[in-house]
Amino acid sequence: MNIIDKLIVHTYERVAFKSYTLSKFAKADRFFRKILAIEPDRTGTCYNLGMVNYAMGNFEEAEKYVGRERARIGDTYEICRGLADIYWHKKDRESAHRFFKLAKNCAMNDKDKNLMTKKMGLCASDKSFVDALSAAKILEEADYLMSEKQYEKAEAKYMEGIEKDPSNFFALNNIGVIAMNIRMNYDIAEKYFGLASEISSFKLLEDNIRSLKKLREKTGR
């Protein structure tokens, strides 16, 4: 590949990633495809294109491109997790279970391993899988109620949702937020932040855990 093409690919990649972070998925899709047209074997591009299509709900395209990346470089946590999530949304329980297991084997930290273990459990039977899939709508309703500041109703929906899908760390975090900020029940907040922290690490959760620690120190509770 000549220098001009390298510069073009670099520019397209910046545009694609920026578009992805801004949830402009159609634009990201277009520019990742432009990259492939110039450099078909560029590492990561098929995976990124696949995950953009996953975000758009184009699961067949997502499976195709993430599968191509896997064929090129083999199993990694990101690739196997991506395929597992794709099969989850395609309602292919057995394939989802297989790739969650592969992702667990590739995971480099305990949180990812714990999350994959929970996901595998949800894929272990038809009933648990159907229940987990049904949780998505319940938790979406909970998020809406939370945004409307209907905290008691939101809490009830989150509880209902995590009974069906205990792998949803965002829901666990939000139960902790309600306990901390609305109910002022710091023991319950600590419990649910802890459950979320066992399977994930994201900035909002870490901020909430720090806030809870400060509140406990300030109030002595």
C-alpha cells in the first residue's frame, strides 16, 4: 500500500471511530467499508464493522464481519464476546453459550470471567434464556421510569428485570443509586454496587462507589 493510501486509511479510520462514538453508526459503517476497499486485511476493521452493524441491529452483517476477523486472527475475548452477543440477539442460545464460554477462556480479568459465567448460566436452558431475553423490555421500562424520577416504580422494575437477567450490571448499578440517593439505605446501595462491580467496571459505577464511601464516612452509617 502506498503512502497516499495509508494517509487516506488513517483519515477514514478517524472518521469511522468518531462517528461510532457519536452513535452515527451508518456513517461509521460507510467509512469502515471504505477502509476495507483499500486495505482488506487491515487488522480490526472487520471486527469494528461487525460491531457497528450489531449496534444498528444488522445481526447477519455483524456475524459475517466479526466472523471474518475471527477467521483471520483467531479467538480473542473481544471477538468471542462480540459473537456471543450477536447470537444472543439472534436468539441462538447454543451458539451464544459456546461463544460466551470461549470468551471466558480468553478473558484476562476476573470481572470478565464472572460476567461470562453468568451469561453462560442464562444460556444453559431454554427457560433461563427466554427469561433473560424478556428482561430487556422490563429494564427498558425501568430506565424510562428512572428518567421520569418515578424511583419506586423504577426500582420494582429493575428488581423484576435482574431476577431474569442478573448479568445486567447497569440495572444493578441503578438499584444501588436509588438506594443511595433516594432511600438513603447505604447497606443496600453497597450490596448492589458490589454485585455490579463483580462483573463489570465502568466510570459511573466507580464514581458511585466513591460517593457511597464518602457518604458513609460523613454520616457514620
